[in-house]
Amino acid sequence: MQRAQSVQQAAARILIVDDEPRILNFVARELTSQGYEVRTAAESSAGLAMATAEAYDLVILDLLMPGLDGRDVLQRILKRNPNQAVIVLSALGDPGSKVMALELGAEDYLAKPFSIDELLARVRARLRRSGERNGTVLHAGRLLLDVVRREADVGSGRVPLAEREFLLLQELMGNVGRTVSKEWLLRSVWGYWFASASNVVDVYVARLRRKVGAETIVTVRGEGYRVDAV
């Protein structure tokens, strides 16, 4: 799936805590290019101070840092703010480290080396979940999606959506202006992490079009589907 700048109602604030300058600067640059407001900390104690002094929609945290251990930082952040969304980004790729971080309260874990596309996808997923908790309404032109009520509106009244219809439309509206491949939709909405000849995506797109209008979801032949901002 191609990356392009996300359409945001208001720029989500993201804090990155990592002592590797190359990774810190690279991730910060990529997130900034997506329209996010990014802050960085190159050492653990500074990151902890920033995370507990200001509000962030998401913290991306390394575990292996000199000084205060990343695990301690994670625990202290969540003790201060139990609802803080945290993605751990670490060179520790063993299952035990992942389980430990998730049990401490991290919402996601990505091992280094990592794909920037996968990191961006996980960032969007975490922010969507935070949006659900905060009652966010997604916008794409006339199309509105209430992620709490799970209802769409194109100006003619609210339209209730079935579970998969909602998840599919949420994924498309989380990537406004970008073509989302069928393979990606199968992964993110149905959890199919393998190639599939299933036409389930096409079936659900057709259902959504009947509910919110055929023009709201654009077919990009040979690539996937897209929801535009206009």
C-alpha cells in the first residue's frame, strides 16, 4: 500500500523515546510526513519526564536504553496515565520480551529491524482505537463515520453498519486519499495473513455502497479501493 500524507481532523501528538539517533530521526521524519505532531527524546529519563508532563495520543518506546530501563519507563508512564497508548519498538524480538511488554500494559510491540510501512499501519491502528475511546467522528467529504455508534452519515441520516462493514469503512477512512489493497483489507479487517482469492472484500464494499452511496468508495482497478476527502 502506498504511503501518502494522512488527512487528520487535528494532528495526533506522538512522543518517540529512543537512544539511537538514526532510528529516532527516521521515525520522526516519517511520522511528521504523515501529518502527526511529533516530539522526541533521545534518552529514557527525558522521555519519562515528557510523557508524564504532557498529553500524547501515542508513545513509541524503545526498551534497551542506557540509564533508566525502558521497562521501568513503561511502567511509570502507565502508572501515571493508565490509558496512555504505547507501542514498544525494540531490538528484543524474543517472545518473552514481547509478552512481558504487553503484560506491563503496552498496546503493541514491534521488533527491530522493522518495516516503516508496518509501523505506520500500527500507529494508525492504535490511534483509531484511542479515537473510539474518545468518541471521534471520522470525516471524508460528505461522509461521516461515528466510531462509537458505528454509524455512517452522508447527509441523509445515520446509517447503522454491521461489524465488518464498520471495520472496512473505518480502515478506508483511516487512509483517506490512499488506495488500500484487497490484501491489506483482508489482513486488517478479517485477519487473513495469507494470500486469498476470496471475494469477501468486494462483497462488503458492494454492501457499503448500497448504504452510503456508490460514489463514496472508488475502485482502483488492479489495486484496491479508496475513499477520497472530497
